[in-house]
Amino acid sequence: MSELRYHPFLDTWVITATHRQDRTFLPPPDYCPLCPTRPGGFPTEVPFPSYDIVVFENKFPSLSERPPEPAIHGTDLLPVRPSCGVCEVVCYSQVHASTFATLPYLQVRKLVRIWKERYEDLGSRDEVEYVFIFENKGREIGVTLFHPHGQIYAYPFIPPTPTTELSCERTYFERTGRLLMADWLGAELSEPESAGRVIYQNDNFAAVVPFFARYPYEVWVAPRTHVPSLAQMEAPMLDDLADALLVVARKYDLLFGFSLPYIMLMHQEPTTPGFEFNWFHVEFYPPYRTKTKLKYLAGSEAGAGAFINDTLPEATAGTLRGLDVGSVRK
């Protein structure tokens, strides 16, 4: 059973998806459902003996194109609606032991183009208001499959965090006539390199530990010019996006000497008009604050939404900036 239940105190929708309790949980490598189906072997979600990158609908979706009717009837105060939308899985590679950070640059170039195509296709559907592309990596994040993959949720509403971000961007634009992301990124890029928070730049993108970072090694990757979504990116910009994301992921793996868990997510223009002030960017949230200590979301963060960062963004940026991954485009 899956449905949307309105939360009147937060003005948003909560997705109930009871069937997800039965989803696959950390299977052994020989039974990974995201690996290719080898001849005579275990049948997986991908019915081919090999693949490059593959996209398919999640077997245990929170949202679906033909959702069941809600289990209960809502009221004016507490409305209920079908969980209409799409949940997709994107397998980055057929190599089970790989990660995003270990992918060749040419593979990531293909991947960002697939992200763009899926954003455009899903965003063209009448029921979809927001396309959310993300990756959960690592046991600490709560992943149930270790195969390198990400997900795409096409929501029938704009989720709370993008809603807040869009509201702030709109207010700033209406008050100043300028774009909030342009002014913030300009301020970050104007800082002296040795003391600033920029950890990497190429022609089209900058990777920054933001002034307001909530996680110790949080990084934002943003285009240096205004681009609302992947849909507006041409080949050179897509190539630089692949480069910047791969540099950040590889720096993370050098940080503590192990493959660092993280959440990687994309905030971009909703699929309905009226958000021209929005600015595409990617956010990384790694859960480690030291090599052996996690940053837990406890009372202040989970209950009040007030994050406490145990580090200085300038210091963590300096650490990440000093990690040399060389050229990822080789």
C-alpha cells in the first residue's frame, strides 16, 4: 500500500509505502539484483548478460504511475491522495565492486547525459512537479544494495527542502533584482584561495564547502553561470559537471583513506513554470566528521531543523582542497 497523507503542521505530503518493508536488504554479491543476469545464473532486475548504464523502474517504489487507491478516506483537515509519480533506479556500471568515484570519466560523461534525458522525460509528464536525482552511498547512509547506483524520484509535489530553497531565492530576487546563487557563489569565488572555501574549479563549475555548511565535509557543486536545470546544459557544461562531481567523489575517498559514504543530490528547476530565478546545483552530504566519528542527526537537527557543525568550513575546505586527485579526464 502506498499513498500521500497531508501534514498540516508542515504543509507538505508524507508518503506511506508499506510494501517497501519487504525490499531486498544487503544481499551477497552473487545475488545482487542490480548486476547483469548471467547465462544460467541468478535472475536479476536487469535481464541482460551485460550492460553499460541502465535505468528501470524501482521494484519497490514509493511513487508509481498507476498507484492504488488510498487505504483510507481523507478529510478537509487531513486529505489523502494516491501516490502518483515515478521512482527509477540508475545503475552506473555493471561492475559490482565499483563506485561513482572509481568510474572512468567517460562513464560519468554518459551518466550526466542520462540524468539530463530522464529529467526532461519525467518532467514532461503532467502529474510530475519535481524531478529529484540523488545517490545514497554506504551502509552508514542506510543503503540496502551496494551495487553502484542512484535513484530518481518524480514527485507530484515540490518537496519541503526545495520549497524552502525556492522561496528564499524568490524573496531575494524580488527584493534585490539579483539571483541569490549568483551573489553567494560570487562571494565564495572572491575569497583568497588559500583561506577560502572553494576546493575545485573548471571552466563551468565550482565545488565549494559553503560558508553555511551543515555537515563537516559538505560540498556544493554549482555552475558559474545561471542554469536552472540539466535541460539547459550543452555538451561542454555537461562534461565539466562530470569532471567536477568526479573530482569531489575522489577527494572524498582520499580524505580518510576509505570509500566515503555520502548523499549526493541535485536541486534544479521544478517542472512547472515560474521559477526562472532557480539555479541548478549538486549537494554532497558525507556523514563522517572524523575518520572514526559520524555526524549524527540528533535532537537539534532532527527535531528542530537546527544543524550544529563541529568543524569550520574554511578548515575542511582547506583539507579537501589539498587532496590531489590529478586530472580525472585521463
